[in-house]
Amino acid sequence: MSTLTVKSFAACTNADIADAVLTLAAPLCAACGDDDAMKRLLVSLAVTGWNLSLFESREEEGYKAQVAERLPADLPGEKKEIFTQFVLGLITSKQETYPAMMKGIKSWDLRTDNGELSLTVEALPVKPV
């Protein structure tokens, strides 16, 4: 006989997800000062981490290889390691802090208004399979 596992999913809006992503990325974004390009990269990596966090890792090394293949190719080695650790930490934080928010992010837009970040996301209606 088959076993069915049911997880609890939270009803959440696109705005809820955007707020959660910005909250998770906030510490490093704050450290970027006025560097909007770096903030954009960090939010892009945060979205990647969010989407990866929806799936269990099938690797011995966790999500590390999946994160590495999504980093910009021209990033120096030491920055690749820093950004990899950022995304891995974000995945862990997302899974611990927002475990029931299981919608993937389909698209996103980041804007800066008077130094404040504003993120808009379009989430998938259900967890991707």
C-alpha cells in the first residue's frame, strides 16, 4: 500500500513572498551601501535560494553544486564562495523561518526608491514539481 505524506502549506500572497525574500536578504543588502548592482545580484541569488529551498537536496554536498552553477561566471573565486555561503544560509533560513511558504518565484522586479528596496514577485500558484 502506498503512503501519502501531506505537508502544511501557508496561504500567502506575492507580497508576502517578496517581503520574506527581502527580509532574508536584508543583512547583506544593507552592507552594500549605495551599490544597486550588488543589491540586484544579492536579490537574484536570494530568489534562486528561495526556489531551491522548495526541494530537498539530493546531493551529498547539499545545494552547493546547484548554487554554484547559478552564480555569474565572471565572479572571482573568493566572491563565489561568499555568495555560495550566502545562498546556502538563505536556504536554511527560509526553510526554518518560512517552512509553510511553498510557492516558487516565477519572476521578480527590484526597484530602489530613495534608498529603499522594493521587490515585486510573481509566484507560481503551487509548489513546482
